[in-house]
Amino acid sequence: MKITRLFILFSIPWLAAACATVKQEGPAVPAPGPKISRAKDVLKRKTPKFNAPQTLGGLIASDSWTVYPEKQQEEFKGHVSYDNGIYTFRADYALSDRAKSTFSAAGNIYIKQAEKNGPLYEVKADDGRYNYKTGKGRLSARKNRFVYLTYQDAQGTATHAQARKAEFDTNTKTYRLYQDVTITRPTPAGTATVTAERVLARQNDQYAVLEGGVKLSTPQYTMTADTLVMDGKNNQSYAFGSRTLLQGKTEEGQFAVIADRAEAENETRLLSLKGKVQGWLVSDEINKAEINDKF
């Protein structure tokens, strides 16, 4: 499982399109007379107090749209939406603040990026904020709710994640999930689910750390640990803390093992247990062995 595909979905490139210049054509007017021409020359020599912000009203639809020129802000209320065929954005409220280079949204936030013959990214949240100059942003959910994230590859395989809060940096491609984190993805043997309290992912390094009551469940086995590290570049994963426990069923039978540390090769699936290893294996083959008659 490559962690790149798990966490790339936090990116919200639609903001770049939403901040593009809007060109608005005005009605034709007669040529100005001499007095008007002189007045325009005087105005040209004066320095304005501020540069008026480029408006987003021609791109974003809403029930109401208010421009605050001195603050360089635009406020959108009610059924806020933007859709260019590739990027989709919806919310109950949005605020563009050009002075701070931020775009904020609240209430039933929905973001989707769907390129033809490419992957699909979806985000659902209650509150969000993005600084398009620094590339940093956050998503959060209100009480008893979650931030939902989905990545679906070109073949239709979908990975889902949920958390109470998410932070991201689109420049460094670093992502963090907090509180009651759950990630599910399909595997050839069935659905795999991992839960944790915190997740840090560095997409460029193909590296992720899951911490706090980590539990990995598959149709064959479950694993619990304090920390699970997934190192995609080195094709390794390892778990440790609070005596890592693995239990499940294989072709050889049922098993349960505890150890200080569990390491796995992602490609060969070779599992190594280290430090005070204890456990048991029960199988029909062992139960039928002749040695059992001696006891």
C-alpha cells in the first residue's frame, strides 16, 4: 500500500482557478468632451489609497454577494458554489480576503477534483481556511461530526479517510489528521481499516506515521500498537509501543503473538518480530501430530 495515494487528496487546487482575474466588459459610452478629458488627466496624476481587489463574483455563485473594497474582502452567503467541470466547490458561506491571501468557507463544504481519465478527489467538512500564498490550510468538523476525504484512482479503487480535523501544506505536500482518525481501503483479500488518533503524511517522501491507539484490521489479522510507520521509499512498515499484538488466522491456523516491535517488508510481506516475543499457534496439523499422544 503506497501512502502517496492515501493522502494526496487534501490538495485543493480549485482555489487557484477561483482567484483568477475576472474581465468585465462595460457598455459603450460617447467620447468624452474637453472638460471630462482634463478631469481624467488630473485623476491619473493622483495616487489611489489602495488597489481595488479583483472580484470573484463572476466566478462564484451565491444567494448574496457583498464587496468590502477598503478591506479587500468579498463575502458570499447562501448556496455558494463554483464549478468549471474539473473543480467543484460548495458551501453555505465563503469569504475571500485578498489582504491576507486567504479563502475561508463554512457550512456543508464540498470540494471535488475530477479530471477526465484521472483520479478523483473529494473533501467534506464544516469549516475550512486556505492561504494561497503560503499553501497552508485546515479543515475541521463541528461537534460529533467528521471531515471526510476520498481518493479514487483511475481504475475506480477508492480510499476513504475521516477525522475531526485536518491540516495541509500544498507546497511541501505535508498532511496531518487529528482525532478519531479512520482510513479504509480495499485489498485483494478484502477491506483493510486502520484507526489512530494522529496521522502525519509526507507525500513526497512516501512516508506516514500513525500514532495513538493504532489498530490495523484486515480479513486475515488485526494488529494493535502505539505507533505504526509506513515507509514507502524503503518498502518497509514497522509497529512498536505497548507490546505490539498480532492475532488472526492463516493457512497454518490461528495465532496470537506479542512483541516489542514488528517489522514488515511491503513487497515480500516478510514479517519479523523482535524483543520478548511471545505467542501461540493452533492448527489442525499440529493438533493431529503424533507428539500430542505423548502428553
